[in-house]
Amino acid sequence: MSNYFGNYSLYIALIASIYLIIKSYIDTNINIKNLNKNLVLITSVQTVMIIISFISLVVAFIISDFSNETVFNNSHTLKPLFYKISGSWGNHEGSLLLWLLVLSVFLYIFLLKSRSQNTKYRLLTLLFQQIIISGFLIFILLTSNPFNTVFPIPSEGLGLNPILQDPALAIHPPILYFGYVGTSIIFSTSLAALVAGNIGDSWAKHIKSWVLVSWIFLTIGILLGSIWAYYELGWGGFWFWDPVENVSLMPWFCLTALLHTVIVLEKRNLFKEWTIILSITTFSLSMSGTFLVRSGILNSIHTFANDPSRGIFILSFLFVLVIMSVTIFFFNQKKLTSTIKNSFIISKETAILVNNWFMMFFLSVVLVGTIYPIFLEVLNGSKISVGPPFYHNLLIPFLIPFLVFMSFGPSLKWIKDKLKKFEYNLLIIFLASILISYFILINAEKKFLLSVPLIILSFYLLLVTINDFFNKKSSLSQKISHFGFSLLITSILLNGLFSNEFNANMKVGEERKFNDKVIKLNSVNVRDIDNYKSLKANFEIKNQNSFIQLSPEVRIYQQPFTITSEADIKTTLFSDNFLVFNILKDDGYYNVRYQYKPVMIWIWISTILISIGGLLSLIKKNEKKY
Amino acid sequence: MKKNIKFISLLLSLIIVFIILLKGLNVSKDYSNEKLNSKIDFSFKVKKLFNDEVINIEDLFNQEDLSVVNIWASWCAPCKDEHPNLMQLKDMNIKVVGINYKDNPKNAKNFLNLLGNPYSEIITDKDGTKSIEFGAIGVPETIVINGKTKSIIKKFIGPLSNENIIEIKSLINEKT
Amino acid sequence: MKKPKFINLILIFVLIFKTSYANELNSQVDQITKNLRCLICQGQSVYDSQSDFAISMKTVVKNKLDEGKEEKEIYEYLKNKYGEWIVYEPELNQNTFLLWLIPLILFIFGGLLITRKVSIK
């Protein structure tokens, strides 16, 4: 029943889209004072239709309506309610419907919040966003309809994969999509402002909110994905440079650059062209991400169903959008005027340019690393792998100058500043960081060539950002976000330098020495729980003063036959103790991996801090502009 | 003018990228026959399944040009599925050397007693390293090698299908 | 004063970037297997995987090391059998020099763009 609602509301939405495109195009060419009432009405209808469609899908999942093919493929009566609901967007078709939902809801919110803006600008935004929406509607209706039916109606569904039943994994897609899809509004409004001729400081102020919203959600979305990987995948890592991860990181670099550029545009009316270019690029990266992940062109642990025909559609759609935006850009470039051409070399504007420079470099490393194998294979037939060593080798060295610039760039004054000012504070901080680094590096087991400058600089930056809380040179949100960022870099570095790992095969009752600890496997308890057989191991990690008990688990499911390994992680503010074990074919032996991971929780906390800074900037209307 | 040139060249490069990515979609994800003609190092010894005799692996392959190697295990379900096809090879008088992968010899022998023995010789590979020497990635896998030039000619990953059998037959017949 | 410093920084980092990640790990087997792709897994290294293939690979790597083979020789041996894509770090050869070069060229290009947008007066 809900299948019909879901399906037909999409068709209505498509018809609405076509109307909106035509009408808004016509209206932009006549001098109209306010948005036509019909336009607003039809847009509302479209939004409501899409909401109905989405709700229909969720309802179908909740009631386990297996006449719906998507529900049949991805759900099961035994799934807990929470995961039935999250299962609705945890598959290809459902996730596209979620994309569509956010596309249209964000558009509606835009229309509501932009009433004080130029009408031509609002019309054009509507037009461009509708082009995107119609593309998605056609894509969904033609190739990925979540409301296909199955007959005869099966009594049970296929989707009971336990790995996918996890809270972080459940909310990771919506949060991430708010981030991705938010870039669509940025794209549409940028093109609209370009054509309408109102790129300037007041437009920048208005679009900054959208950039912030998108950026905050994307940051948290990426964080959730990493947290899930760390807690669930059992390898103790949180970032693998997997193509799907890279695809979320790339728009993040772009959005961060755009966030800073928009601040310059707001304050000094500069960098207009570059702002548009960044807006187009950010959205293109989000869309490319969708393409790369769904088309089967990549090898990754979490690509969706590999279907080249879907890939062809998204690829073509993406390029139509890109070519359209490039063309619009070139033909409207002359509308971008600036009284000032250049910025003075020592100024906040230049510092932000430098930030963008590095962001674009980091972006290019990840982009090239991710798609180069595809290009090489097509052009040459060779199949190569680009893995973590590539990214580390290119990114880490450039982090060093970036940290240097970040330590003084953000506090430079607008327009013109001097570097000659010598501050005792900074000297003390620098000496302190050298001292701290000395003690740290003496104790570190794993040093690499660049660890010396990196540790010194990351502590320097950390202390500088803390010191900044005590002066009035920048807004509170900037202080929090920058502090969060420096804390993130420092935690990742410390974690990398001081983590160690124990990997061996053990029998019950055995104990092994590891550094200053003794690891003992006390017992393995076998129990039948729910729909799986549980093997719970009891480990003791003893060192001089204390001991920790860890109980990782191996689960053997039957439907479908899967063996999962659940790590046990004891988290404190200082470190994580991470233990995972696996059954081996050799009777009685288990493969045991124990990892000691210092300051792990600070990696999560610092990322949250970065977002909090952004959130603060978003909600504080009267924040003083520095 | 300069601006137009920039525009056209950007457009052109975008179209080229589009075409390459489009082609990328159709590129096969079958990496099995990536490295053909790679060399096998025959300088190790192996143990036969049935009489525990230790021999040079080379001795199994230097009689013929082309030999067929099949990697199997009693615990591997698809191996059971492909078994009839292996027996077909035996019926065609094609000699197949079996590599018993990470298996318990008793179970392996029972498996053969129950389903029949298609192999001319069987050697054991308790730790899986011998199979890697043949470029295998798992079970079941069938590899056609040239024993004289010590190189891998073709790999069949997964259970052998009827088409695979026909292909093996024609490969062997070509050489003889 | 600032411009020359820029260039120095860039040069230094371009020169030493290749040697930056000489991490000392627990054992050489770990180091090598972290750089090998598990061919039957989706996106896991041989080190991380507990699959049959991965376990056999770890044994093979250990055996080769015991025989006295160098890390590079082991990679060559495995690339010979399974193709270039079994190794995660793309080596610098005619296939991959662009891979390493393009981001660096873009970085320099970006730097030049900035110098045009920025004036000393």
C-alpha cells in the first residue's frame, strides 16, 4: 500500500520539478518583484511529496512489507526496530531517496530564510536546485526505485547482516548526507548569485550559514564513520585511506577552504571568482563521491551494489552539471568586479589564501590517489594499488609548513599587518614546545624522520591556540575550532608515535610478555545467544601496578553464515586498551591482537571541538567580526 | 580571446576525463589472469598425501609441457561442486596434480574415497605456501602451468565450469 | 623577506618527503604485510586480515625473510605472481611517476597563483 504512495509521490515531485524549472526560468527574464505564489506553492507540494515518499519507505521497513523489493533485500523481521528504520537509508535506493529528501528540504529552508534577498537570485537558486532535484528524481525512477515490488510476497527478508546493525553506522549516513547535500545549496546559490550579479559581502554573509551547516555535518559525519570503523571493524584503526573514506574527505577540504574564503568575501569583498570556483568544486566532489561509490568503479570495503548502468547515469549527470556551471561561470565572469585587486602580503587575506593553497594541495593528493588507478587502468591496462603509504608520504611533510603558517596566520590583521612584532609570549611558547617535544621523543619507540619538527610544531600550535583564548584577536568560534584542529593533529601524532601492538596465537591458559605487560588468556566461554553463537574470551593485561580485564567476543551467525569479531576496548582519557581475537583453524589456538593506543579519545573530542566552533559561529548572531 | 581559449581547453579536458571515467566503468574487475607467464620457483620439496613420501616438486612437472594443478580441500564446499568436472578431466586422460590445501590428511582421504580420485598425484600444503608459489589465492583454484618453462599459463579461480573444462582440454591438446 | 623563505621551505620538503615514513615497527613481517593487499578481502591488508590467504602470505613473507631476502625482493617476487596491485605503496616507475608528481606540480602552481594575487606594496 505504501508502495503506491511512495512511488507516485515521486512522479508528482518530478512533474513539479519540470514546472518549477520552466517557470523560474521564465520569471528570471522578467522583472519580477516577489516570487510568484504558484512557484512557492508548487515547491511546497514537491517537498511534501518527497517527504511522503521517504516516510512510505520507512514505514514499509518498519512493518516489514516484503512486497517491497528494497525492504525484502535489506530487512528482516528479527531486526530490532531501530535498525529496521535505519535500514531504510542503509541501501542504495533508500540512500538516494534520503539525498533527494535533503535536497528538497534544504531548498525549502533556503526559500524561507532568503526572503530578504534579491528575487532574481532566489529564482535562479530555485532553478539550479530544481535541475539537480529533477536529475535525482529521474535517476531514482529509472534505475533505483525503492518501491519496486516483489511477487509472490516473500515471508522473510534477506537483510540480517549483523555488521550493519550498529548505532554509529545507522546515523552516519544521514549526518554525512546533510553535509554532502548542503553543498548543493551552496552550488545553486553561487551560480544564482553569479548570474544575478550579487556576489559580494552581503551575499557572503548569507551564504556563510549554509557553508557552516554543510561543514559541521560533514565533519561530524566523517567522525562517526571513523568511530564506527574503530569500534566495529576490529583493526584498531580509524582511517584507512579507503576510496569511500577519501570521497568524504575531499569535499571537506574544499568546504574548509570555502569557509575561510567566504569570511574574506564578507569582510573585504575579495576573491569573488575563487569563491564561485570553490562552490562549484565542492558540490562536484560531493556528486563525484556519489558516483565513485555506487558505480562499481572502485575497489573498496564499503561500495554499494556494483551496477555500471547506474554509474553511467550519475557520471553523465555529474558532467552535465559541471559543464553547465563552468559555462555559466565563463559567460558571467565580467559581472564579478572588485575595487581592490590584490591583498597585501602580510595580512589575514593572504593567510587565508595560504590556507586555501594547502587545502587544495591536500585535496589534490587524495583526489589523485583515489582516481589515478582508474585512469591508469583505462589508459594502460596496468592495475596498481594506492594505499596509506602514498598518502602519508605526500601529506605528512606538507603538514609541517602548514602548522607553521597556522600558528601566526589567523591572528594577522586585515588589510595590512607587520610581522616584525616580537612577542615574548610566542618565544616562551616555542621554547616550551621544544622542551615538551624533547621529553616526548625520548620516550617514543617509533620515531620517523619528520617526527621531530612535527611534534615541536604541533605542540607549538597547540599552545599558541590555547594562548589565543587569552587575547582578543579573534572570535570565540575561531579559537575553539583552531584549538580543536591543533589538538587533533597532536593527538593523531602522539597516538601514532606511542601506539604499540601485540599479535600472537595463544591457547587458553597461556600468558605472554609484551613490553612491560603480561597478557593472559584466562578462558573462552561459549554460549548461544539470540541468533548467534558467542565465544567470549576473558583476558587479563597485567602490568606492575594494575591489571585490566578485557572480554572480546567472536560471534558466529547462521543467517547468513558470518563470523564477526567484536573488540573490547577500555577507554580512558589517557589511552585505549584494545583487544580483539579470532578463531584459528588450528584447534585450540586463537589469534590475539592487543593494541595500546594512547590519547585515542582526544582524536574524537578534538573533532567535536572543531564542529562546536563552527556551530557557535552559526548560532551567534551578534558575534563581533574580527 | 584568451578567456575563450581557457574555456575551450577546460571543456575539452572535462570531456576527456568523462570519457576515461566512462571507460573505467567497463573495465573488468577480474584480476585472476593478471600475471600470466610468471615464473614458478620449483626448488622446494613436497610431501605426497598417500604415502607421505617427500619428493622434489620439480619431478611432478618436468615430464610434460603442460600440466594441470588443482588446489582443493575436503572442507571446501565449492570443491565438492567442481569434483565431477575434475573426474571428467581424468576420463579425458588429462593428468591433474592435486594440492591438498590446509587439510587434515584423514579427511582428505575420506573425501577422495567417497567422491573418487581424479588426481594423478596429490601433495599436501599444510600452511598454504606451496599454493602461493603457484600464484593461487584460494580454494578451489585450477592452474595450467608449463612444467618445462616453469611458468603459469592460465588460472581458473573458483570451481571449474564446463566451459573451463573445454578450455583446459583445448589448451592441452594444442601442445601435444 | 618572506618570498625566499617560501621557496626554501618547498625545496626542503620536496627533497626529503620520500624518506619521511621510515617507521620502525615491531617486526619486519608486520611492516611488509601491512603493505600487502589481501586479495580475497575488500580493502584489507594482509596484516589486518585473518583469511586463509592472508595467513599463508604471512608465512611466505616470514620464510622469504628467513632465507635472507630483502623487503624489496619480496615485493618483486609477489608482484611477479599477483601483479602490481598487491603492494599498497605504488613504487616510482614510469607508470606511477605522474601519480607522485601531479600533486606537487599543483602545489607549485598554487604558490605561483598566490604570488600573483598578493602584492608587497
